[in-house]
Amino acid sequence: MNAITAAAGAPANALEMLKQHSIVVADTGDVRSIAQFAPRDATTNPSLILAAASSPAYSDLLRAAVADNPGAPLAVVADALLVRFGCEILAHVPGRVSTEIDARLSFDMRASVLRARRIVRLYADAGVPRSRILVKLAATWEGIQAAAQLEQEGIACNLTLVFGMPQAVASAQARVSLISPFVGRIYDWHKERAGERWVERDNAGLFDPGVISVSAIYRYYKRFGIATEIMAASFRNVGQVRALAGCDLLTISPALLAQLQQETAPLQPALSPNEAANRQMASMHFDEGAFRYAMNDDEMANDRLAQGIRSFVRDAQLLDYLISEAQR
């Protein structure tokens, strides 16, 4: 993994230091905020696109998607809108944008593949090559198998809502381009479960349960030479970001990017391929039955995956409502 090279001279702030060790990705659908932080890539999800599409600043994108698809089903207009946002974002980043498949298809492999192909065609019609797109799918068993099929067709995929090793290993078996393990949502689950017993200082930094989970996936991938990239996501604080410096990619919200930009305390890599390569661990394999059993056995991963899909479905439904209102 080649980290972004810092500007000449010593880095001025923690964000620039971080870019020496990890690829920084903007976690937003707000095009205006991206240029400020100069990330290489950008990633979106239904919640971020809904927030952006609801803003008057982007009402022209919504109107254009509706006008270009008169009488089309909501799903067709929604994909057109997602691609319009993606094209706007790509004008401000040199790398890739992740565009998510409708979460309502999370358990339908065939429909997910068809939807992904349509999104890629829409990007192609807009002059965007496949090399600049990641199709994003939930890391259900069906989503992982859809990604495996798409990767064979030359469509790079980002498997999202990853909460543990079974999803990470199955994704690696599918030879997907990238996974997005959710640091903050793992942290949230453990904090909520602990309640009054939670002691923040005992669960911060390297002891953060979300950091521990992503670090374990990183070390497993590097130990066994897995090419799939790891993009840690869903950060709650800069301490989590610092504790995962060195991870392949980090997708960070504008608020935390701004905070990192203001910090000057030294930032060193917490993860390295060389350290991981020397660790002793057993190789794993998951077929469908083993995957489903392992997910069922992991209460946190099972809960957070289901909750994440439900949340993204709600936002997809709200986006449908925005589109239907614009169609009137």
C-alpha cells in the first residue's frame, strides 16, 4: 500500500502526518467540504446522500436526475442521482468514489448484481471509467457473493457494514477490492451494552473494541498476503483514527478531518505490514453454513449488521420520497 506523500518539509498537522501512513478518504456526500481536506478518495452511503440531496445546495442534482428520467421508476432515478453525486465528487478527488447499492437488496444476490451493472453503465455514460468507481454492498452472505461475481466482471467492490472476522475472511475469499469495517458502530455497541459499567479511559485508543476488531482484520490480511484493502470507517473520535494510523485507508467525516487539521501532536503508525507478517495465527475459511453460524454466534456483529441495513433502508425510502416529490 502506497501512502499519500506529504508535501515537502515536515507535516504541519495531524492530518498531513496521517496521510504519510494511510490513504485518507472523505466520508461525505457534501462535495463542498471535500476540497478543503484534499483526500484521495471519497465514500458515500444512503444516509450521506440523503443529507446532501435534502440540501438546497444540491437541489439542481435532484432536479436533473428527475428531468433526465421522465416517468422512470424510483429505483432508476435514485441510481441516476447517486451517479450524479459521484461524478460531482470525482471532480474534487483524484481517486475513487464508492457508490452504494440499495440496502433493500442486501439479501438478493442477483438483484444486487443487476443494480451494480446499471450504476457502472451510468458512470460509463458520464465518461467515468471503472477504475474510479467502487460499488458498495452490505457484507451479507448474498452481498459478498454478488461482489465475487462483479469482481470477475471487472467491477471493483467495497463491502460495507463489516463488523468482524467472518465477514472479512469471506470477503477475502471472494477477492473483493476493499472492505469497510465500522470502528465506531462496534464501539457504540459495547458502550451501550456496558451501560454504567463503561469506563472510557479503559476502552480508548488501542483498547477501543472497534480498534481491536479492525486491527485483528488488518493483521490477518497482512499475515496471509490478502490483497483486499481495508478501509476503516465510522469513526467517533480522533483517538480511534490515531490508533488505526497505518491501516490501508481511513474514511473520515469532515468534522474529524477538521479536528485532525487543527492538531499538531505527533502521529505515528499503529499498524504495519511487517509487524503483522510475523504474527502466529491460523488461516480461516467460511462456506455459507459456517458464515451464517459465525454471524449468528457473534451478537454484536449480527445486531450491527441488521441495524445498519435497517438504517440504510429507511434512508433509501426517504430518498425515494424526495424523488417522488420532485417528480410532481
